[in-house]
Amino acid sequence: MNTAFSPISIGNLTLPNRFIMGSMHLGVEGETGTAERMAAFYGKRFEGGVSLIVTGGISVNEEGKGSRTFFNIQNPDHAKELKRMNELLHGKGTMCAQLFHAGRYAADRNCVAPSAIRAPINRYVPKALTEDQCWKTIEDFGLAAKLARESGFGAVEIMGSEGYLLNQFFSAVTNQRDDYFGGDSKGRMNLSIEVLRAVKKQLPEGFPVIFRMSGIDLIPGNPSFEEVVQLAQVLRDEKVSALNIGIGWHESRIPTISQLVPRGAWVSIASRIKENTPGVPIIASNRVNDPITMQRVFDENRADIISMARPFLADPAIVKKFQEGMSNRINTCVACNQACLDHAFQEKFVSCIVNPEAVHELEYSKSKTKDPKKVLVIGTGPAGLEAARASASLGHKVTLVEKANVLGGQFQLASNIPGKSEFKETIRYFSNELPALGVDIRLNTDATLTLLETENPDVTIFASGVKPREFSLKGLENLPSGNYTEYLTGKFKPGKRVAVIGGGGIGVDVAHRLTEEEDPTLISYDKKYNISSFTNAVVQKEKAHRDVAVFRRNGKHGAGLGPTTFWALKQELESVGVEFYHGLTYKEVTKEGLKVELKNGEEFLYPCDSLILCVGQEKESSVLEEYQTKYPNKQTIVIGGAKDPRNIDAKRAFLEGLEAAHSIH
């Protein structure tokens, strides 16, 4: 039997396979009236093959809430909401409550911590807990476990990772105490040990208690690997049911789950802990999103269970599809963070760019239409692909036309950026999913008025996308230049010293491609961030094979890229010598380079041998107006860049594709 689909026990609970859904906030927590929404979301994941789901963090007391979008299980209204959710999910699988305390990460002036040291990502200086307050917090964890069980949860997970309170106590970086809960490595473990004891004391024998511990903090000066293993062994000896190995703190300057991180990058940490801590199930997490990586984890016996969070946003049935040999129809998480982590940190509803139905299951019913229409979708970028998929899944007869010889549109272009090759997985998914849904795909087909009249659809969805904006500058002919499309398709070959004109998301991505042409590998990633040092992981400076400068008239570089990912990309670019200029006026291009005028009136010449133009986009909708004028009574829906090229991104495009399908009448 494939180990991935063999049973395993966590306490007195037997899981039918080796996959769990890890903790992830949905952005609906902390409010009443959300049980149905949560149950709809989690229920779909149970139906998709996962048998244990860990909630987003549920605070054990009021001061431990990360923000207003957290439940406090001691609040009777919150406990009632969670109980209602569990009643709706009864019989579908096991819900596991993550018992949580944010510590100094709580976005509140009353936040607490081991010592009064402010987190770089929080404006508030925490108050140091007294020893009595530490014992009260331990008591709150125990009470929270009892309340979780009474609320219908079948397991609990103690959050001791990602830089939250228990993790803060374990690290000498944040724990400068000299009492029972500090002083040395052994003392810094005591809060975690006492919390586990208090939790177990409040639960029946064998009730599953998982401890999520940090395998590596990725903060200079963090605990050594030997100290981490010592904590793991003590927790095992205290009869924890499983150890879930977390990676990194939120304030760390090392990317841990974005596209800059190769798949399976952190399995090695879980594997090393497993080797040194026999006798307890070890759970691996972070950047495991595809069946090949999953299978390798089990084939090499590197972990006992895999925890995935974002991959279940992208595809609720990822486990079932893997088990049934339908991996080609898995909608793979592309690790962009745009609609999940970015939304969570902005206290918005979480979703997924490649699956905008996620956390919106109640709004987008899957019941088939009783009045199927003939639908023509023009364009196969993100908007067109999702419009075709959603329309077909609702029972409409769909034809999809694309003038290029491949699907993908702007996603196909973006997949040439290092790390963004994950987008090829999305194109692979739609290439398999659309035919399975009966969509007629026609490549190398121009959407002319004649074609539209011949097809005579009931509904036409224009998702024809964007094209690079025209740009003129005095002397541009003096140096070789091309737009971003020409560069990313290989039609334009830049030189060794390149000026990128335009510093939005596309310009920054182009700079990345100019300085790093290959996807990150486990070896290159480890070297770039000095991961092997364990206690001194920082980005390493290394000169790129090209000199690159990115210019922007106004605004911030990278506008349009996600806040939880752009910082890491900019850090990488700066580490290889990329220069950034903004607040300027373009003057001219000479044979020596690009001349600009800075805000202070000073002229500056950047010596270069070529330029790439990333100056924005225009809508590509040549036949739209003609068709609408000639056939005003036909339903036409315009989405994505064809609707509005300003600030268009994949998140908006996929969502508008879904909405278009549901607006067919």
C-alpha cells in the first residue's frame, strides 16, 4: 500500500491517510454568524479527502488575540459559534482547534511577551509577563482545551511556532528572563512543557494533542538545532500525540512559503527532527503542494504526515485527486499569497487567486442551470480560463477561442519569471479540466466579427486581455530596446547593462528575470539565505551577471505585487546589485545610456546598452465595440484587462471570470 494512503494514529484518533489541512485564517473569525460560511468551506475540504483540519488560531484569552479577526474561546459567543460550526460538520471529519496566543505579535497596545522587546512588525512594545501571569496563561491554555472539546472539536493543536508566544519564550532573542520560564535553554522550554501538561490534564486520556513547534525560527541568534531537538524529545516524553514542524517567524527576512522558495524546501528540517525523535508522529509543512513532492516525502520516510494549508484553498479535492490518479486535474497552489496571506494580514476575507470560490462557497452554488446557454469566451488569460471553467461547470455549452497557439495569456508570460513557473501548473490544470467539462478549445483562432456571427453565441465573454502600452522617448532609437512581452517571449535580447523603464509589478519581475534566469533550487535557495548555518540565516550578497536599474516616475516600486511577497523579491534584487530610482522625469536616451531628471532638478545618466519598456498596458478589445453596436440585444460580458487594464492582476482576473459565469442569463 502507498504510505500516503495508509492509516496512522494521532492519540486515539486513526486517520485514513497521511494528510491534514494545516491552520490558516479565513478572515471570518472573531465574528458571530459565520459558522455556516466556515462549515461550507471546511466541509468541502473533508469531501475532498482530508480527514483532519486545523482551524485558524483560536485565542486562549483576550490578550492573546492576534487581531480583531480571532476567536477568543473564553468568549461565550465565540465558543457558541465554533460549536455551531462543529455541529454542521459532524460526521464529515475531525476538526482540530488550534490553541493560540499571539504574544508580542498581537496588534494591541496591551500585548504581552516574555520580555518587553518590541517585534519589528508591531508598533506596540509588549509588557513582560510576570511569573504569576505566566501560570495564569498556562491555566488559560488548559481551560481553552476543555472548552474546545465541549465545543465539538475532536483534537487540539498547541501553537508554539511562527514567532507566537510559546515560540517567543523558547528563543533567547525574545526571552531575557531569569526565572523558571527563562535563564537558559531548559528554562525557556518550561512554558511549552507546562502548557502541554495543562492541556492534557483537561482532556480525556488519548484525546489527540498536537504541538506545532518551530523547526527553525530563521532569526539570527535563534535556538540551535540541538536545542530544537531537545524540546521535541521532551514534548514526546510528555506524551504529545504528534509534532507539527513549523518554519520561520513572521518577522524573519527569509521567505518560507512564497514562489521564491523551492518545493519541499523545509521537509529536511522535519526529517532531521524525525531522525532524532523516534516514537512520535512528525508532521512536515510549508511549500508542499504537488503529488510528486508529497510522494517523495513518504517514499524517503522523511515525515509521517504532511500538513498543507494553501493547497486546500486552491483545490479542496487535492487528496482525492491524488489518490484516484487524477493529479493532472489538481488546481495547484501557486504560492503567490495574494488572496490568502495578503488578505489575512489586511483583515479581509481570505480566498485564492486560482480558486476564487474558496471561502465563498455559499455565494457560488454549483447547481446546474436549467436554461443552458451557448457561451463564447474570447481569450485564455486568467479571466477567460476561469470564465470558461465556471460557465461549463454550471452546465452551459462553452467554446473558448485563443489567437495564440497556447493557453494562458499573461500567465504564460509571467511563468517565465524565476519562481513563477508555478503558473504553468495553473495552465496545465485548465488544459485538462476544460476538456473534461466539455469546453471546445480553439487555439490559433482570431476572434473576428465573422467568427462571432458564425458561432452566434447567446452570450459572449470578452477576456481578450491587454497589450503593452506604446511609449515614446527622445533618442529611443539610439539603443536596442524592447517591451516586456518581447523580452519574456525571447524576441528581444538585452545586453549586459539594462535600464528597465517602469517600476511596477511587471518592471520588478523583469528585473528578477534579468538577474536570475532559473527557478530557485534547494541548493541555490540554501546558499542564497545561508540556511545551513541554522542560527544565522540571512540573504547573501552576490553580483548578478547583468547590471540592472529599475526606473519609476512616481509611486512605489513593485506596485501590484503582494505585500507579503514583494519585500522578499526586492531584498533579493538588492542583494545582487539591482538599483532602484523613482521620483523622476525621463529626458532622453543617448548612445551612452538613459538620461533622467530627478526631483531636485539634477540630471542623471545611467550608462546602459539596452532598455526594456514596462510602462503599462492597454486593453485588447478591437472587435468588442463593433460587435456590441451591431448586436445590442446579445448579452456581452467584458472582464479582466479588456474591461479595465489599470492595475489588472490575476486575482481580479480570475474573480471576474467566476463572476461572469454566474451573471449569465
